[in-house]
Amino acid sequence: MVCPRCGAEMKDDQRYCMRCGALNYNHPDNQQMKQYITKDELNKANEKYQEQENAESIQIGGQIYMDLPQEKRNSTYVDTRASLGLLTVVTLVLAALGYFIFQFSVVLTLAVAIVYFIYTFYIIVNSCIYMKGGYSGFVPIIPFYNLYAYFDIAVGNGWKFLFLFIPIFNIFYGFYVNYRFGKVFGKNGWFTLFFPYIMLPIIAFSDKAVYDGEGKKFKNYVNGGKRRNTLVPAFVYSAITFVIMIAVIQLPFISEVREQFSLFDINRTISTVKKDIDDGIYECDEGTFYNRDGVYYISFKDATSLLSLPIPVRSSINGKKISGYIKVESLKHKLTYDYATTDGENVFTTIDGISSPSDVVVPEDANICKKS
């Protein structure tokens, strides 16, 4: 069974179309609608459901509902979720480049991938929504015309965007237009107004969010049986932001970012060690951390071995393992922590007198502690 209004596939036991809300008059729960229409009108409606490929209009209760032939109905459908899949693939490619080519740590790789995904995601969201409203996916990046298109989709008249140049009035009218933007896609206008970063993706990628406004462009788009291909603008936007991201991560200031993420991983490792010490996981050559004052050392060749979760710890500067030691000083049952670590080329330390990788060595008579 196919919905006569929007062309979506329907099951026989569905009460209404999940995309546009059209009633299934064959469903038992909808039989009460018979009291509002004549028997002949109901029979005609049922016949239209059985002959979808030829249904261009349905008359129920004296009102005619226009529809497109099946082939045109399919040609105007906007498959926005395909663009989301494309973005996911490109994000994974960027993450792979960050980890294997630029030698980022796992945390920095995830950070770069997330920033890229979110930034590009909302660009594609706008593109998909404009396409659902009958416009090209590249309209959102065209100054002024994007406002014209937005107002055409929301209130049916693109030239009303000029009201934005009227002081004070533009604030209230802008709120109204944003409210209307959600309504024309069948969503709660207040949610769209106050929670746009949640509602706009829903409108963009939900098949249930079907445009039902007075936009002039949309009418021409539907009548012409045009099809909006979301993959083309999605690919262009993803490629442009991909190139921008690659250029940004090679700028000089990124070296400082790399160092900060390396320190983040080291501090994450020390936090795990602190917790393990409190849980009594470590055993020392002499005494324990809380019953004997003194200095204890935890040495490691790979910081990953100290973590409870097997997430690799490596330098974001050169991609090599981080080795060294953690110095724990116990005084009156209080512990203080310092560290000396290296990735073979750079040194990360809070201990004075250590300036090169060769200085990162545990003293010979050190009291060594290891996991039990």
C-alpha cells in the first residue's frame, strides 16, 4: 500500500501515513469517518488507495486532495539521510588521517573529528532544509538570497526579509518567522524557536517533516517534478570544510595544541594512578604509600599500561609512546605527585633539573611500586 498524498510506503495495519499524516480509510479504527462522508465518497477513496499509480486527486467529504502521479512523487522526494551518511564517511577519513598521518593522539584525533563533524553537520542541515523547501542546497551560502529563501519557506513571501532592517520590529518579526519555520514542516514552532539546534536536524533528516507551507519556489519545484540531490551539496560542503580543517591543523599554533593534548593524556594517566593507589592496587619494595613517609616511584615504558581502559596514550607531537615515571611523595599520610615523561624527543615534566629525554631516569636506589 502507498500513501496517496505523499507516496510513502504504508502497511495495511497502519492507521495513517507516518510521513504526511493522511488517514488509511481501510483501517478499522478509521471506520468512524464514514459518518462524515457518503458511501460513494468512501468507495472512491478506497479505490484510489488500490490504484496509486494513477491517483492524482482524491475527493473526500466534498473536498479534493491533489496528488502527483507515482513517478513524479518519487522524483520530488528529498533523501536527506544520504548526505548524513556521506558526512560520516568523510569524518572517518579525516580521523584516519589525523591518527596515522599527522600522528595525533586518540583524544586529539577524536577532538578534531568531532569539531569537523559538528561544524559540517549544521551546514548540511541548513542545506537539506532549504532543499525540502524547494531551493538549491547551495542557497544557504548566498548572501541576502538565503534570507529571501528562508522567508519564502517560512511565510510564503521572500521579500518580507526586508522587515529585518526595521529596528526593534525586526526582533519580534524574526521570532515569528522562526516559529513559523517549524510549523510549515509539521513541527512545534516554539521548540523550533527556542531549541533550533535540536529541531533543525530533526526537520532536515526526518521523513515525517514534510513541507506544507506557501512557498512559491516549492510550488514550482513540485509542479515541475524536480528532484533535489542532497549528495552533491553535501559532498561539496564536506570537501570544503575538510580542506579547511587540514589547512588549520598545519598552522603554527597547532603545535601548542598538540603539546596541550599530550599533557592532557599524561594528566589522565596520573589521575588513574591516584585512584589505583587509593584502591590499594600498587605494591612497593618498602612500605606502602600511607603507612610510611618517603618517596615512591612508579616507572613505565608505555603510559597506556597504567590505564584501566585500553585506550592508547601517545604523544600528539610525534605519535610515539610516552614513557617515564611518576614520583609520589608521602608525608604525614598526604601524597603529592610529580612526573617526568618523554616521547623520545620531547620532555613533559614537573620535576626541576630534567630537560632532555636522557634525564628521564629513575634513581638507582628508588623505592619502586608496581601494580599487584
